[in-house]
Amino acid sequence: MKTSRGGIRFSFCILTFSFAVLAVGCAIPMVPYRAVYEDPVNYVRLERDETVLPEWPPSAHAHPTPMSVEDLTRILDGISVREHRIWLQTWLQGEAPLEPAFRPEELALVSRQIAAALAEAQPDERVTFYLSQPQTSVKRIITSGGLYLHGKELHFTLGNWQILYGIPTYGMIYDRRYPLRSTAAKGFDLFFDPNEAVVVQHHSFLDTLLANTRDELVIDLTKMNPGPIASLVQR
């Protein structure tokens, strides 16, 4: 059976169009952001927070907010992480040790850059951060998350903590685009020192069952020790 050259060309165009449509349909939506700091492996950004509603002013965040690097260092240095263990693991092994959320070099970087981000953040924006340590050309250890100020409370979420991330063979890179989303089961709980400054949150039964209740901290900055954050108390 003979096929005309025109028929082959038409079939090729249809196939090309189909692949193009498929590629567009599978494209990862890009989250709009404003870069505050970026190097080849780390960044601090400002992203639009969809939970802030223009028609409901109380939903707006307390930004922009001037905060010193020293104050940010004190806050972030008080955040620690513990491996999440079910009751049977705890009974057999005891509680896992607490570990700092940030390594010393990470703490120095994010404290300085988050202070700069909060100073220029708008009421409908949140600060996000991404820290990575390349292991190979396709693998890296990542820590990422975000925060915002609401009134005198700081809301801090850790999306990933020292997770080994491998770039998929098809090249879709999710970890840098979505710092608040986990790339694997979280498996950790967040803590803050002093514990008296932590605002107790209420969670659903499903969140409790899936161990999703301890990946966010709400910190009352007026209850910090040895003293509250002056710039927040005076507002």
C-alpha cells in the first residue's frame, strides 16, 4: 500500500502536535516569586501566600517587618528536629535525640537573608528558603521551608529536612520549585526552645494519624527568653 508524501507529512504534524499538547499538559506550574538571595545551591525568596485574602484584612501578614539578624538567629537557633517514632519504636528504642534544624553555616546564611526578606515582604507574601548540599551530579541533601509573621506570631514550616533528593531521569525538578512541599515522607517533629513560646495548634484526626501535626511551629515572639523580640513588642 502506497502512502503519499503529503500523507506522511500530515501524520508527522499530527504526532508532533500531540507531543506538544502532552508536554504542555504535564508542565509543572511555576510559583511566582521575588528572589532576595540566590546562589547555585541555595535561595531565599518571597512568594505570594494564597491564604491571604484581599477582601479579608485580618488575613494579611505583619509585613514588612524590620528584624535584626541577631533576633532571627536567636529564633531559628531555637528550632530543633526529632525523628518521628511511633509508640512501639519509642518503647523499644526510646525517643530520638533532638537535632538543630539548621547547621551553623546554614543558620548564618538564612538568618541574614530572611531578615532582609522580612524587611521587604508585602502583607500577602511569605518567605521561603531552600538549602542544598550536592552529593553527586543528580543527588543532593536538601532542607527547605518557609515562614511568615502574623501579628506577633511567627509561623514556621519545614518542608524538608536533610532529605536526600535524586533528580528524576525525566528531568522534572520539584524540590527547588516547591520548598514548602515534602519530597518524601517527613518523618520528623519540630520543637522550639523555649517551649513556653509555642502556640498550641489543633489538628484533625487524619493529620494526627499521618504524623503531620508537628511540621509547623507557631511561636509567640512576645514570650521569647531571655527577652521578647523588641521590634515586635513595640509595634
